[in-house]
Amino acid sequence: MTRRGRASYGTPGARPRPAFATFGTVDKKNALRAGALAAGTTLMMLLMSSPASALTRDDGDDPGSGLSVIETLGLYVIAPIALFAVIAGLVMVLDKSQEKHRVTTKNIKTKATASKA
């Protein structure tokens, strides 16, 4: 046992490793490689989906009028939040499970109930 109460493994008398010794140069290289891959993939996706091609009209293209700011916020922000709230409220109101079947700290029994036969 060492001074801290842990078992000593490895070379006797060697200095203990720091707490984060596993985060060495290999992990930094892998993180750099993953970051470069993610950045490259994002850049390629942005270049391939160029918005400049949206300026040219296709045959048969007949766009309608645009949405106002209020309509956009209502459609893409307020409507999803309201839908989530309605579904969550229905789940809570229509919950028919019994209190004794729920796993909570109130109903955990720690004593054995087995009887001697």
C-alpha cells in the first residue's frame, strides 16, 4: 500500500504518474486529426451546397410570397415548443401508472423479506 491507501503497481520506488497521464501526445494527434476531418467535411459540404445556384430559376418554378419575421418565428419556434408542451402535458395527465410501481427513493426496500422455511 502507498501513502494514499492505494495498492502500488509497477516499478517499486518509481514516482507516481500524474492523474491525467493517459492524455499524451497520441491523443492530441488523434484529436487534431478528428478536428481536421470535421472541419474539412464541413467546408466541403458548404462548398458543394452553394447558395448562388438558387438565384437561377428552373422551368416551372413559381415561388410564392415570403414569410414575415413573425410568421417565421411562429412556424419554426413557437409551434414546435407548443407541440412539445401539449404532448408532455398529455403524457403527464394521462399517466395511469401506480405510485408503488415507480422506481423512486421512497419505495426502495433494503431489508430482506425472505422467511425461514
